[in-house]
Amino acid sequence: MKLALISPKGVAMGTNKENQSTAEIYEDLNGIESLKELMSCANSPLLTIAAIVEDYFEEITYIDEEIESIPSEGDYDIVAMSFMTQQASRAFELAEIFKARGSYLVCGGMHPTNSPEETLQYFDTVFIGEGEITWIEFIKDYKRNNPKQIYKNTHVIDMETVPTPKFELLKMDKYRTIPIQISRGCPHNCEFCESTKVYGPKYRHKSVEKVMKEIEIVKSLKKNPHIYFTDDNMLVNRSFSLELLDAMKGGGFRWMTHTDISLADYDEVLGKLFDSGCRKLVIGFESINPDSLKNIEKWKYNRLTSYGESIQKIQSYGVGVWGTFIVGLDNDDKSVFQRVVDFTNDNNLYGAMISVPTPFPGSGFYSRLEEEKRILSKHWGSYTLWNVVIKPAQMTVEELREGFKYTLEQIYSKEAVAKRMEYFKNVYTNMRK
């Protein structure tokens, strides 16, 4: 049997007007190389699926539509896709193409998990949740000519049982960054987040030995790789973090990941990051408006007054903080744009990911806005976090669009980027002293 694993295109899948507007904004920004690294990354779950089912297939092909075209020909017995909401519109198009070729279509990931009924209109089988157990169940049923429409995971997956992803399927020269997932679960429950609805609040991780094995495989395939640990909150378990950072020290690679602002409280962890190869951390600040943040996540609201001090402390160890912010939340008026600009520049954040409120299916935010009839579009290709798809509470749609553009232009102006570069030169000078 032949299996094709496909990651559908998710960038520039909005309307023509949205795509043109996005292109015009980003082509004028300065110093966004790190943002490109974050966005140009392979689909880690598909590589894990390849490892799970490799004994059942004579041929497994990995296709990433962000770096290559879909083959015009190909007779695959099964075509499997994993996708987030912004990829869903394209995934549905691809499903129709491969169904016409006679392939059996299956899918999993954030969007199928949270919208299984919609997804079943295009796919023969949908996986809900983690797939380590259900994929084997499906393959056995498929070989008996009796596959189910839905396979739902009901187990807490032990990360030590997750097989090593088939990194060798990647066209390594096409990627800036290589993904590795070492843990699942996040203790926070932000209203807009769909990930915690899939992986849950319990933090689970692979052993240090298992993680190091995966890193060594990546290093054997790509010289001096930049690794993106795709975990929701990688450093939340401090004892595990210390053990892992010690193992990665002097490993000959650089890496980035997601964590939360409480990392600033743990000097021992901070002191090991740089030597382990960490150069960037993505931290979800979400909002600097107290009223907005209180509605998103109470834990983050309680940390708001110490945001600036925590950023300065983390970055003093030579690790840049990428802050994520949502502008246009229900308690935001038009002053939020300048406030985010000032906060980012005053605190010398290494970078900032600015987004607009986006109601991903499965999140509490989606349920609330659906009930309030404020969702303007369900064309999933527009759900990129920078296209306005809802009716804002305290501004017009156009004001949110213009404010989003203004925020990015100010944060990534030549002057702002130069100021940040000078700040980090001083940080590294002080570290050498």
C-alpha cells in the first residue's frame, strides 16, 4: 500500500483582497527573519504518523504544500492530512482532488478534532485528538474493509510511547527550521486557544534520552540545524527543564520554543538557556489592557504588572523574547495599537507577533462569538490571525485593519529594529564581561 501525508497550504489562502493586503504590509517590514523561521516549519504530527504506520506501507510520501506543489499524478491508497483552521479551506479542496483519483481520505489535527462533522463532508475518516492509538485501530479496520468514520482518542498518551518522527521524509534543504515536539499539555486555559482542547491541561513529556535521540537524528540530516520545539509550554516543568538543558549544552544547534512568563522566576533555568543553544522564546502576553487580559486568562492578568520586569530579566540572559499580542479584543478601544507599540519598543522585545481576535472552532471564544452573531466569515483560509473575521466591539472592522497595520509598521520600522539591535549588543557585551 502507498500512503501520502499532506500538509495543506495555509499562507495566502484568504480572499484576493486579504492576500494582497497582507503582502503589502509584510514586504515593508524590517527585521522579520525570525518570524519567517517560525512560519516556515514542517508538520511534526505527520512525521510521527509516518513512524506509527511505517510497517503497514510499502511507500510513504510526505508533501508540504508550503514548499512544493501537489503532484499532478499519483495513485495513493490512503491520503492523510493534518491541518489547522487556516489550512482547512485548502484541505477540503485537496480532498476533492484526491477523492477523484480514488484515494481513501483521512485527516486529523486541530481543525478536524474541533469540527468533525464539517470535515466528514470531505474526508472518509476523521481522527479526533491524539492519534498514536487510533491510527493502529484504523489501519487494522481498513485492511478488513471496515474503517469507521470517526476515531476518537480516549487515552492520555504517554509521551515515552510516541515513536521517533520520520525526519528523513523531509526535504531538509527547503526548511529554515525543523520541528520537534517533546511535550503536550498546558496548565493555562486561554479563551481563544484550541490547542488545550486537544491536548488538555496536564503537562506530559518525553524522557531526556528520547529527546536527545531525536535531536541527534535531525543533526545527522541537517548541519547546524535551527530547531523549533513546538510544545505549547515547554519549560513549565522546572526539574525536567534543568535536566534537558544540561543534556543540550554545547550541542551544536540553536533552538526556540513557547513558554510562559513565569520562567522569569527561575534563575537556574534562565542561566542554562543560552549555553543549551536557546536564542528565542515565544511568550503569550496576549494583551496589556487589564480589562481584556482578565477576560482571557486570570493567571496572566495577575502577572501583568510584572511583564516589563520579567522581560528585562529573561533577555538579560541573552535570550530574546518574542511577545504575542492580540489587538481589537472586546475591551480594547483604538488606543490599544499605540499602547502595544510603546510596550514592545519600551521593553526592547526581540520581536512581536501581532494578531487580531480569531475565533477558532473548539475554543470558548468561537462559541461566545457564534452566540453573539459576530462572526463575519467562515472561510477558513482567512483565519490566519491577521485577517479580520469578526465584528469588533469598540471599533469598526476597517479601524481594526488599519490599527493592525499601524502596529506592525511601528514595531518593525528601521528605527525600532535598530534600537533593539543596539540593546541586544549591550546585553551580549555584558554577558561576555
